[in-house]
Amino acid sequence: MTYEMRVERMLDAPAELVFDTMLDPAFKDEIYTDLVEGWSARRFEVDLRVGGTWRTEFGPRDADGEEIGVVTNVFTAIDRPRRLAYDTSMYVSAWGRTVDWIEEVTFEEHDGKTLLTVRAEFETQADRDEFQGGTPDYLDALQRVVERRARQGAR
């Protein structure tokens, strides 16, 4: 049995811009800083191909070398700019364990806007509930960056 999480956001930007911003290391600081208070993304690497990885290392901004969290996604499907699917493994030292799940992100264009849907399947209800609390914060941060870029005419 798996436990599903589904979170949606309507972003005022075209799907290509949403897709590209989500995966562009140039925007990691704007998206990830302070999702957990005082934390930032220290490393952000994307190898955008099926079998490639999207890896993010997190930690306190003012602590050198102390690794707090690592998220590794292995892409299982890529259909730019409509869909991403990947297997995820997240280690957080404070939890003392790794959480694994599968995730799919869809980007549906609606009159210049994008309905972004994140659907994930977890092995336990507790893990699903934990991520259901943080995923909206990530989407809020992504939305701010994407919509600012859209207003500035980014492509």
C-alpha cells in the first residue's frame, strides 16, 4: 500500500518557463533559501535525461561542511515542458534516516498560465503527511520566482 500526496498551483507563467525555472541552478537560492529557516541549498546539480539525477544538498547557511540533507532524484520520464517523473531519496541527518518516494510533476498550460501538479507516493502515511506540510512552501517559493521572471519577460 502507498500513500498519495497531491498538491496543485496555478502559476501566472507559461509551462516552459515554469519547467525551466524549476531545474535551473541559477534560481536555487531564490527558491530554496529559508524553506527551512536558516537553511539554503548548498549544491544543486541537474543531469536532465532519463537515468540522470537532480541532486540538492541542504544545510545551515552559516555552517561549513555540516551536511544536513541530501535529496537525490533519478529521472524516469522527461517530457519538456509537460511532465517530469523521478524516484526520490532524501536523507536528513536530524531524522537519522532516508525517505524514499516516487514523484510526478505535470505542467498543464491554460491560456498562458500553468497548472502545476505534484503527485507523490510514499510508503508510510507519516512520511506523506510530513511532506504534505513542506511541499506547499516549496511551490510558493517556486511560484514567486517564476511569476517574477514572467513579469520581466524571461523566456
